[in-house]
Amino acid sequence: MKVKLNYTGTVDVYDVNTTYAASMNAPGLQRLCKWAEENGGNLSKESIQEEFSKLSPGAARNLFENGVVSGVWTDKGELTDEGSETASTGNVMIKEVGPLRIWVFNHPATGAVLLHADRLTGLPMGDATPQVDHPPKVLTQLSQNLPSTSLLSTEKKRWSLHWEKGAWASVEKYKTRAELNWEWNLSEKEGWVAKPTLSLRGTLMGTSKNKDQDGKSVQTTCDNAYEFEPSECIAKWLTQGRFSKSQWDASLVGMRRRFEELDTAERHRWTLNLALESDETGRWAGNVTIEDLPLYAYNNEDAAHWIQFLIREHVTGYTTAESVEQLLDEFVSASPFSWLDENKVSTHVHKLMESSRADQRLSKLLSAGDDLGSMAYVPQAIQQRQGGSGNLIHDGSDDFKPFVLALTENLGGQLKQISVVDRYVFRKKPIQKFGAFSKACREQSDDANVRLLTSEVPYLNMSKDYTEEQARKKYASKLKPYCDELLFMESTDGAKAPHNRYILVESSTETRFFEGADTLFQGTREKRFTQIDRVLEPDLFKHLKMTSDQEEEA
């Protein structure tokens, strides 16, 4: 699940008359700070005179006191963070008192951020009269920060504010809009992770009397102020207002949703995309979009309606009670429903199908299939109807030759490639079964490539004795002998991991798409794949690096 946060605020501009500090080059202090770093981060008047023997005691004392005043070491001779900065850059912060203009962005997620500062001399006039009463809190907040590098300084000049008492004015005419962006991610492996920095971009006005040089765009990153805990925010935002009935469930780490509230794509995808407005996000006060939010049935009754819908979607021709029961067994243990009581959900589904309000289409197909017996079932398992939406059923064994024959029967042109999309090919037996499937594909055509798109996360999660990189290489080495191309879902930037399983059969003249709700390579029960006319997960094409023409065809 990915959460994107966007806030549109302002860059506030203040003219102040107070104490501040600006960086300047100090090669002498830089040399002393480097020497102090080499000696454990400590120095004294005596050690300075001993190291630099040409200095008089008075000169050594003045150097030491100058370093204390400049903040590069303490009065006990301990090198400060500012001293380490001086050792690296050669710059020290020198305090001054006078008029200064500052450009500030402030938000709870970042705290007060000093974007730029400059002495007021030479800058265009403001539009407010300075005052000494009721200074904004942001001036005190800025004074608690470390020095900031100006976003407009070519020399990377640093500034810091030391507000105690002084005059201030808010320069309204130079205020501009600024946009703050942040990302949170929820993964099975790491849980909630908030990016350590936020992206900020905007425009700074009032920086030059030359209008052609004013209004420069800036972009920077701001450190996370740790005022927002993703798990707490999501839990709060998704349990109030319009989400008070179908709400976030912290124990499931997903959204419990009423069946009637889901659209067709969500019922198939089992995930939800949400957009929250600024009045729904509390202190963030901006827009939030949530992608791939896991969906769960609200209760047993909703689960029954949802499963009935899925069974109907998967039954495209005559079927039998036995095959419907197999589908029910698969769905009732799937993630949206597995947290509920399996027996109660199954009982609800049976009641729906037997009631007078049951799906008439499914009832007719079920009745016809039972009347025809296995003759209505077996031909569908082995016959591929080109151009239609056929059902293919694998018997769960290690023999994939009949299944591959059905996938490619009456295929136009020359078979070029068969792609398998399945995130759960990571244990020994499923890998062996995938190998048997690959062998059957290659026996069908020596020139056909076999491609696998899967997830590395399940294998990495169970490989506790290896580093992540070692586990990834080990996993790839197990799969590569069976495929011409191996793709991991996590390697495609900005694309959602496919939810369903797919098999794509490509020839020189056509492409067939088959969809399944269960992995082809786990267990021994029968697996059903249905030829589909369109793919409801568009990011699948990004993962498989397919062209726009192929995407339009699907």
C-alpha cells in the first residue's frame, strides 16, 4: 500500500531587526578544527600553543576564545557539530545585529524551515511597518534550529536566526505558494515506512530589486519532524466521517468494506484506491491519496455476496456443483474472507445460491452442467475456443502438457512467448511444478520463450540466515533454469503488484490472456484459468514491458 500526501501552503516572508549569524570563510579556524578532529575532538589554549609554537600565549588564548565565540568548540575545548562543519567547509557562523529578510515555510511535518535569508540592504521594500509586539512563534522556532543553507546562494551561504527581542514585519506582498509532498509505504516485510525526507517546492519573491532576477523557483528536501505516525494517522482518518460505517481495521491492516460499496474493479482486485480531502486529514491539512489499500469483507453476509459475485464471474460456461464447490473452497480462504468463520461464510453462500433470489444465470449454467454430467465439464477443460472466453482446468498434477496444449490450441501464427504472472512461486514444490510447466511449453515449441513475473518478498521473508542480497541471488538461481526471463514485481517503479494470476500466450499474430484466482503451482486441487477479453490491472503491462498496442489489445 502506498500513501501520497500533498499540502499546499505558503512561503512566508519576514523583515526582522535582530541578532542573526551568517557564514564566512575562516581558513585558520578550519585548520584548527581539522587538527582537533585528528586529536579526539579536543583542544585547549596550551595544546594550541604547543602545536603552533610560533604563536605567543596571548595569540593562542585569542584563537581559543574566538573558537568559543564562533561556536566551533565549547569553553572546555570540545569540538561541536558546528566545528565539524567548519573542518569540512572552512565556514564559521559569525553573529551580527541588524535588519534581515527571511523566507520561511512552516508545517507540523517539517517544523519551521528557513529557506533563504539576506541582509535587507539592497532588497526591494516591503509593505508593512515593523513592530515589536506579538512576534510570530515561528521566529522563536527558527532560533532553535541549526544553521540553514540558503537555497539561492551560489556559495552555499548559511544563516541562523537568534531571535530574542527585536522588530518584525510580515511582508505580505512577497508571500508565495509552496507545495509539500511526502510518501508512506506499507509492506509485508517492513510494515509502515515513512520517507525520511519530504519534498518542498515553491517560488521566492522579494529577493532582488531587479524584477528579472526575482521570483526564482526552488526545490528542496525537508527532514521528517516525526509529528505524524502513519499507522495512527491512517487509523484516525479512515474511521471518521464517510468511513464511519466501512472503516479501517488496525488488526487486519486494511479496510472492512460493505459489498455494495465496492465497484466491479475493486471486487476483482481486492484493493481500494482512496482520495482524502484536506478537511479529512487533520493536522496534515492537505490532500492524501491511498493506493492498493487491502480490502476485507465487512462480515459473513457481505463475504457471501462477494464470493457469489466472484463465482459468477469465473463461471463463463456450463459447470457442475462440484466445480462451483471447488471455487467456493478457493475463495473462502482468500485474503478478503479468511479472517471470518469459513463454515459460516460457506453456509451463507449456499443459502444465496439456493434461494429464489439466486443468480438465475449461474443457476441455469449449474443445472445444465449437472444434467450433462462430465461431458459438459471435460470438453471445457481441454478445449480452447479462439476469440471466446474459455475455461481451462489443470488437474493439480505435475503433468502440464495437456494444459499447455489447451492454452495454445488453434493459436494463429508462430508461438513466441508464454508469460506466467504469479507472486507465490517460492517454495520447493511450486518451483518444481513451474519447471514442469516450462518444460511442457518448450516441448510445444523450441523457439518459444518462457517468462515469469513473481514477487521476491515471500522468499526474502523466509530467508533469515542470509542478507537480502544473498537471498535474492539464491532465489533467482532457483528460478532462472526454468525461464528465459525472470522479472520481480518489486523492481518496477511506480507500478502496483498484480493481484490475480495471469498466463499470457503470444504468437506472431495474436495474444491471449488467461486469468486465475489461485496459483497454478501450489497444492494438488484443480486450478481454473479463464480467457479474458480485458485486463483490469493496467500496471501488469508495465511489469511485463509490453507496448501500448498490446495494452490496447487487452
